Amino acid sequence: MKSRTGRQRRMVVMLSSLMICGALLAACQNGTEESQDPNGTGNTQQESDGTTVHFTEDKGTDGDNTGGDDTSASGNSGEGTDSESDNGSSGEEQDSSDDGNGATTEDPLMEKRSISALQTTIDAQSVVTNAESMTVIVNKQRSLPEGYEPDDLVEPNVPFSFDEPHEKRHMRKEAAEALEKLFAGAKADGIELRAVSGYRSYQRQVSIYNNNVKTKGQEYTDRVSSVPGRSEHQTGLAIDVSSPSVGNVLEEVFGTSKEGQWLAEHAAEYGYVIRYLQGEEDTTGYVYEPWHIRYIGTDLALDVAKSGLTLEEYFDEANIKL
């Protein structure tokens, strides 16, 4: 039994060896065939160093490969577009906000002037459409809406030339607060001012205008008084100011007083301008009134004072450069 078992083992070993050799031989044959033409096209080349180089056919008509190439190209193109778009946007922003020297080219004052341009704030009947604006322009050609009355009238805490209650002691809130600062500034400089006449209702303007016509004549009245509905006093943004040094009168003499000169020099610092300038009657429609100041806000008032223009000229589109 032992001898027979040994022969069997030797036979198994021999058979196994033969099978391994056969497998190796088959593998070698397959490798040779693949090296000759891996894709069945015969596109192979033997390099001088014995390395076999395979050439693959161009499969440009292959949907998957073409799609992959297009996707890649599209992706690169998309990234390029995004990058250009970002750079372009950045460049445009720089152009609109920087003049190349780090200075901003946008002018907020010009924008405010444009918004308040005279030609854009009246309707067909020359009635202003921005009555609530701090920059509304009311004059002989521009009326307030019928029945207009500001809804934020308050009494500024400043000394008046009279003691009794009256509507003319009132102004719009923002203008009243600015007037308080103006009077405080004047007092700090040793200047004594008095408020004389602020807000004026339509009905009161009717009374004043008719009385002036009756006592002084139509021609004179039209030079010094407003037709009802066209008075700046009705806006609540204008006030007449004088001083005890001239008896609190509203006359040109106030303009030559130290108080009048202080007002002309410093009013803009508090958002006010001398509304009816000397020598500008043809533009404003009214004679010189050094006592009549109008609130428009500090930034604009300073610019108006610097320009030397009347409000009609300052807010004229012809003088607005955007």
C-alpha cells in the first residue's frame, strides 16, 4: 500500500507540473499576440530600445470621448468667462468710482441737485411735485399744491421779536432744529439775533398780499410780496431774521449791520442760505432781502454759498454736471 501510494503522489506532482507549464506556455502566446496588435489594427511600433509603443486610433466620432472633450472645453471656457466677468465688473466699478488717482468721481451734491432739478419738479400747471422736499423751489413761477400745509411744524427755541403766540413762530422740524443751532452759534460769537416771521399759511398770505396791493400798489407789491401759494414761508423752511441793533426791522439796513454780516457769512454752516441775493431780482423775482434765510441742508447750503448762485440757478439742469 505504501509503494502504490508513493507512485500516485509522484503522478500527481508530474501532472501538476505539466498543467503549470501548459498555462505558462499559453500565457506567453497570448502576450505575443497582444504585443503584435492590441487593438486589432496593426498600429504598433518597436522602438530601438526594444519597447513596444501602441498607437490608438482617433475615435473622434465616439460619443463618450467627444462629450468628454466638449465638457472639458466648455468647463475651461466657463471658468475663463467667469474670470473675465469678474475682472470686467471690477474694472467698471473702478471706472465709476475712481479717477485713477484714488479720488471718487461720483458727486453726491450733483446727484442731489439733479433730483431737485427745477424742470423735473413741476406739473403742467407749474405746481411743484416735491413740496415736502427740503430743496423745494417756490417762486413767482412755481406754486405749492392747493391747501398745502407742512405736517411737522414746531416752534424753535429761539428769541422772537414778539411774545404772543402766532403761526409765524413755527417752522418745519428739521429747519427749526437747525435754526436753534444757528442762534446758538451767533450768541457764542456775541451776535444777538431775533426771529421775526417763519411759517405763513395760505390764508395769511392772502391777507398780506391784498393789504400790500391796497396800500402800496400792485407793481411794488409784486416786487416784495408773493402771490398766495407761491410764498417760501408757506413751505415752513424760510424765516425772516433781524436784530435789536436795527430795531428788529426787515429792511436792507440789516444787511450792513454786524448781525446781518455775520448771518451772511455763517448761515450756510447751519444749512441756511440768503435766499434773495443783491442784484439778482431778475432771477429770483424779488428785491434783495438780507433778512430772509432759507433752509436746504448744510452740505447743499455750503455749496450754494461757495458757488454764489441763486437757488434757481443752482438747481437749474443747465448748471448740473453729472
